[in-house]
Amino acid sequence: MTEDALYLKVVSHICDKIIKKELPAGSVLNKYEYAFDNGVSKHVVAKALDYLQELDLLKPEATQFVVTDNALTKAKVYRKDKVLTQELHPTFELLSLLAISLEEFKTAYQHYQASKS
């Protein structure tokens, strides 16, 4: 996997942590700790954190980054767009190859939703 692709995985991972409220507003991220804890190069993490700052999900504070107050909303928008435009494509391809109808998919999704409540 290229470094470019990897930094976007880190961006998605951090967005998911914000959405799951594992990183609420005001949480502090240190690029060295994140890199060590997740087995990713600090250069990849630095690029991801810079991108998250551009998206206004993080703000720099000394040598660390802090999750912004509006990060949850912006993380959801970013991830929803990425899922709909990129991440679902392999699933759709598999559904097509296996001739799984939209109705079958809808039923499976409804069962999944029911099991979560």
C-alpha cells in the first residue's frame, strides 16, 4: 500500500473514532503516540493530521492536535461521502457477482439494524 493510500486510512480511522465518540471534542492527539500505538510511520500520521486540520476536525496546539468542537459533524460528512463514493463499490461488485438482489440486501440490512437495537 502506498503512503498516500495509508494516510487516507489513518484519516478514516480517526474520523471513525470521532464518530464513535472515542475522541470527543477537546481530545488530544499526539502524532508520535498515534504512530507507535497503531504501527504507522510518523510521517504518514503527520500527513493525516495535517489533512484533518484542513478539514477543520483538528486544530494544532503546541506539539499536538486537539479535536475541534464541530469535528463530529464534519467527520460524519467526510466518512459518508467516502463510503458512498468509494468504499461501497467493492460490496456492490460482490453483490452483483453473487446475484444478490436489492431486496435481499435490504432485508439483510434490516436484520442487521434490528440486531443492533
